[in-house]
Amino acid sequence: MRYYYLMNKNTDNMYTTFKKAIKEKPLKTDFPILDEMLNGFWSELYVFSSGSGMGKTSMLSHLLWSMVEKNRNTEALFFSFDQPANDISIKIASQSTEIPFSYLKNLKKDNIRYERKLKRKLQKLKKLYQKITILDTRNFRELDIETIEDFVNKKREQNPGKKLVVAIDQLYSISEDNLSIKLERLKKLSHRENCTILVSMSLPGEPEIRRPVRKDLVNHSIVISKAYAFISLYTDFVLNFETPFLEWDWAYNNQMIPVSELIIFKNKIEAFTGNLFYRFYSDISKFRECVKPEIENYRQMVINLADYKKDKKMMIKKQENPENQD
């Protein structure tokens, strides 16, 4: 009888959990193809990695405000270590209005076109800022998991029933010695408080100067195992000028625009792992997603480039050791 009771009780719990899962809808972003590949952003832990200066913070801020804008009843928290809260706030304004960061940082500059555009976008910005809280090192002496939980709980109390996005820039700035415990607590927080957590982390070493590959992730296996999705950003334009992906953009001040690569190494909910491509407009810190035919072209270019480098190495070896040739 007791076994039957426990079995029924567990079945009821499973049914309740299943019903809750069906009701939950993933958050949409500014990037429809990324949304499709990840099946949207759920109440889970998402990790974005890259070498230094490749756009982790810009990607996190872009995802954060676009989730707030594109999903009803959504609030956001941004924990920043690398940049002051004011700069993150201006970055979000620049990305969402497409007005250059340099102008918004110094509004004393005379530019009638940007001034008019800012006036038109002020209402949109006001709505965004009402829903986004940006915190930096002035708000806490050190950022530990308890502090993050406290801010999340406070935001939850102020906005009960609303969806929540939490961005943390970056992972290793959280003061917790045990990485596994740190990640496990963030993961549990996302489930308990029904919030999407976006975390950035650095990939030092060779990914600073070349496209990251799976062997670069060996030292980060704990992070990958805990993350719902593990994603890397890369652009040749930053430190490796051998074959940078650049495009003329005639419609945008006739500038050369670098193309960044977003590599999905782990994706728990969907089968897709692979790369997507984004134009990066540095003056507004904004990414624009390439369409599917462009993505296929760039993927083929990456394959061709790898084959070319492989053939080049073999040719150099043959030239260095001619006696070994048949």
C-alpha cells in the first residue's frame, strides 16, 4: 500500500513539473537563428566565452536588453565587473537606438542627426531602463553567490510573476573558490527563481589568436558540464590579421565591418552544435545576425581556410625535409 502511495505521489509531482514546463515559454532575442538553434532561452545557465576584446560584454548586454524588449513582463539584472555601470547603460542605449557610443558618452558634441534620433528614441529607452538594473563594484565590496541571490530575490519581490534575465560579466570574478559549487548554485538559482542566467568567461591562451576548438575547452570541463549551453565568440579582426573576415557595408557609413563567429560547443535542448556569424558594428557595440545563405558561405570559408592551412603546413614540411619525399 505504501509503495503504491509513493508511486502515485511521485507521478503527481512529475505531472505538476511537466505542466509547469509546458507553460514556460523560452525568451526570444534579437537573433532569430540563434533562437532557433537553441530553441530560445530558458530558465537555465548559458555561458559565453572568448579571448579578450572579442565582444563578450557587448553580446551579453545585447541579449539582455533584447530579451526585455521582445518578451512581455520581463525584467533584467546586469552584474558588471569589467566596466562601470554607466558604460553598460550607455552601451545598451547605443545598441538599442543605434546611436554611437561616443556621442551618447559626451552629449555636448553637436550632431543634429543623432540629437533628433535620440529624441525619437527617448521613450523606448525610458521603458528599457525601468526594467533593467545594472550593478557594478560600487554596489558590493565583493560579488559572491549570496549577493547575487539577494539581488535576484529583491528583484523577484519587486516584480512577482515576471520573467527575469540575469547577466554576470564575468564568471571568475565571483568570489567562490570552488568552481563546481559556484556553477551548481547558479544553475539551481536559475531553476528556483525561474530566471535565465547569462555568464561570460575568458578563454585565455591560443583562442586569443585563433579560432577556438574543442581541445581548448579541456581545462573548462566543469563549466561545460554545468552549462545548459556553452558558446564561444571569435573574430580574426582582433589579434589575428592573417585572414580577417571583413565586409564593406555600403548602407552603414561605407565602412569595413568585421564578421564575428559564434561557435556553439554545447547545446542541451537541441542537436545543433556549430557556428553562426554576425556583423559587429563597433561604434554602436551591436551585432547583426547574418542570414542563413551567408552563414553557409562563411562556414564553407572556414572549412576552406582550415584545408588551406593544412596544405600549407604539409608543403613547408616537404620543403624542409626533401630527402623524405618519394
